Amino acid sequence: MYRQRLTLTALTLLPLAMACGNETAGDAVRSDAGPDLAGTYWTVDSATVDGTTQRAPAGARVEIGDHGKVQGNYGCNHFNATATFKDGRLDLGPVTSTEMACEKAPMKFESTLARTLSDGALITKVADDALTLTTGAGDRVRLTKEKDASLYGTKWTVMSLGDGDVAQSLPKGADGKAYLVLDKKKGTLGGRFGCNHGSAKATVRDGHITLGRPTTTRMMCDGSLMDTEKRLLGLFDGKPTYALDHRTLTLTSANGEKVTAVADK
């Protein structure tokens, strides 16, 4: 299991000296970038480099905002950048990123995606709800427009656990095996906590979710799943805050334990 402090630093996976065209980053991705790009949540589907395609892990995304702001997730780490948009080309400027380590597969994809997005001006092509970013060498990143996920009824797959400004990816064997679902009609928060399934009463109000004591099955699993479960169960019988950002849900307990989950595709 990896445990690293989350700090914004220059990402070591890619060169940071990137061309920004003839415009300044602050004047770049405005409304003239078009509604097809700006203000849209794009889920990364795949990256194709040198003819080899890698499927993206859950949570990989790119969000293009106004005034040259771009942010997203490479597959493990979050990133922020400025950009220019001109003549159908998107060009990222210097990038900052968190430094969390994840399992081998998402880290491999992250390295590929980071290098591809930084490879000079990217040709943009939008067709219906699909976006393709193509480098001058012909490498491609394929993305799909996604609607914001609803807090209720969505299967939220747990991606990481944290404590203050420290975060951990799920341990090997637990990745993708913990999820939460908030049922508005029943007034419950349930799902799989790593090993066991369970649920508890849940009331959503004023940015908090008041959770009752959970009822769970009683299976025993390996250590990684049981450790994940123990930490998730720490949210219950309490009043964690929640933050919903497009398709990412963050729950934070009173003692600072943080759970980050993404909407299941």
C-alpha cells in the first residue's frame, strides 16, 4: 500500500515547458472555445500511442473551463493547467499534479495520458458526445461527454481513502470492490464496504449526511479488503460532510477521514 502526502508540484511524468501559441493562457479557453468543449465534463475512454491502445481506469477525466483553466484526473492523480485554444487546437501550458501512487495499471495509463496531453497543440474533433484529441504524431486520446452524476441512485466506486492531506489508493485486491449507493426513497446509504455488504439509515441536509449504525453481512476476507472495510465503516454512526463535483463524490468524517469515489460508468 502506498501512502504519500498530496501536494501540488510539477508533475515529473512530463516536460513542463510547453508551447502556448500566440495567445495568453488567461484569454484562452473562453466562450469562443465553443459549447462543445468549454464547461463540459469529459470522461477519458482510452489513449492510443504508437498504435497501441490503453483503456482508461475509472475516474480519468478532463474538464475544460473558462479563462484557460483545465483540470482533471490522469487515472490516479489530479492535475491542473492553463491552456490556449485556437483554430481547433488545444495546447496545455505548465501542469501541476498531486503525487499519490496507485496500482501498476492506473499508473501506467497515467504516464501515457500525461505525456500525450503535453505533446504540443492537440487537434480537437467533436462528434456528438465524443471528443478526440490528436497529437501531431497521430497519437490519440478519446473522451466521452458525461452528464453530472446524481447524488442519489448512483453507484459510487471508492477510489481512495485519506486522512487530512494524506491519501491512499485502495490496497491491492481491494480496488473496485468497494462502492456506495444512496437510496433517497429508502433513506439509506448502502453498498459493499470491501468485503461485506451492508446499509444504514441516511439523512442528507446542509452539506452533511447523517448516518446511522450499519447492518452488514459477516463474511471474512483477506486483510486488504478487511482494512478497507474498517476504514469505510468509520464514516457510519456519524455526520460526514459531502462534496459532489460532476462525477466525483468526496465524504469527509468529523475526524478528517476522507473517502473519494467516482460514478460508475
